[in-house]
Amino acid sequence: MKLAGSKIIAFFVLVLLAGAAVAAPGDPYTWRDSTWDYRSEDSTDIAAEVSVPKTVGVASMTLIAYGAAYWLVFQKGWWDDGRGHFRFENDFDYAMNLDKFGHFLGGVFLGESFYEGYRWAGTSEFNAYLFAGLSAMMTHVAIDVKDGYSPEWGFSIFDVLSGTLGGFYPMAERYIPAFKYIDFKWSYWINTKAYYRQSKTGIFTDDYVNQTFWLSVKPYRLLPSGARAYYPSWLAFAAGLSIDEKVFTKEPHPRREVYLAFDYDLEAFRPQSRMARTIIKYLNYFKLPAPTIQVYPEFHWYLLYPIKF
């Protein structure tokens, strides 16, 4: 008990010392103001009219990406084992439902990518977000239709729903104020080979035992304007969910794991160029290593989780 208490004290002292170095009154102009919409764009950033050649280019690149994903990953993964009758399957027991978070984050990345493509082609901001969400939905429908003919899988409406919600998440971030205070993030580090020892495919996206899905909260945006000058705008707090290796070793009583951690809000930096904003937007979906406490089912603390040492 004393050791656990010492670890907690050391954990918070470490972060407070780091935060004190940057929490001086008067944030520099590069920090984000809580009233500033990170995703807003000037009308001069992108042409207002749809470009037919660019639209054709986006469609062509999408088809090429789908083809490459099918031949290099999916066909050699679980779809090359034969074809059966189409069936539905609600896989609630797989990976203790952590895969639903994976489908959601996959939809988020698809939505962001489709949005950038449609916007580059000249589609209006709102329509680009709308079409991106619909495109992410159709992508997940296509994948699960193929799964429906697999001898080991099936069409999961909840997988499609999770991916669809993820595809529309960038649109929610842009237009729903509540989403400006939170971020969904993902971290991955191979701490155990349990999944790869029993997997036929070895696709890292199914290695859920080494993945953690996070909900990150941005206190800076929640503070009154007078208090923001004393708080480092990049410092956030996150709660994470993962599973232990018993899920793949088939040992009894597999368990979920819950984490609390410090986080970095990269969007606290406010670059002027749209390209720089886009790069930071993507990077901010990744939970970078930071001091972390595991609070369930056991207590541990890690200096730079997801790296465990």
C-alpha cells in the first residue's frame, strides 16, 4: 500500500513539474484560444467550384486503395479460406467488444481522408463532411458484405454502425460544440505476442490486447478566460480501455483494463497553413506516450504508457 502511494505521489509530482515550466501567465500567440475553431477554414484555402479532374482523381485513388487493401490484406487474411452462404453475425464476444472501438476509429480515419479528398476537389465544407461520412459508411458495408460470405465471420450490423459513427465523427467535431472539448484517440505498442501466437493472419489491427482506446478531455477549453493564462493549453487528461492477453490465450476470466493518463492536445498549437493544420489534426488522433495509471483490474503505473517497462 505504501509503495502504491509513493508511485501515485511520484507520478503527479513529475507532471506538475513539467506543467509548471509552461504554465506561466500569458500564453504566447501560438496557443489555441478556446473560442477559436481549429477546423474552420478561410474561403481562400480551397477553390469554391468543384473540379471534375480532381473529382475523377479522388475516385480513382479510392478505387486503387480499395483494390490494394483487398489483394494485399483482406484476401490473404480471412477471405481466402473459402466462400460460404451469406450470413449475419453479431460478434459481441469477440475481443470483449473492443473491436467496436477499432471500427469506430477506422471510420474516423476514413472520414478524415474522404473529407480531405472531397474538399481538395472543390466540394463545399459541409457537403465534403457529409459525403465523407457516407463514403466511410459504404466502405464498412462493403467490407462486412464480404465478411458475410466468409466461413468464419459474418455480416455484423454493429461493426457497420460503429464504422459509420466514426465516419461522421469529423463532421460532429466541426459543427457540434460539445465535441470541441474532447478527443478520441488510439495507442498501440506490442507488449505481448499473445495475439500473434494464435493468429492466422497476423494483421495488427486485430491485435486488441496491445491497443488502447482513449477519451481525452481538454481542460483548457473548459476553464474561464481568466484562468486559462495559468494553465498549459496542451495538457489534457484521458481515460483508456484495453483488454488483457487472456482474450487470446484462452485462459479463463479475461478482463478489461482501465487506464487514466496525462495527454497532449497537439491542436493547442495553431499553425497558419492548412497543410500544417491537417497534419496536426491526424497526429492528434494518436495517444502519445505519457505517465499513466492502470486503475482496473489491478493497480500499476507507467512512465510512458503504452510502453511498459
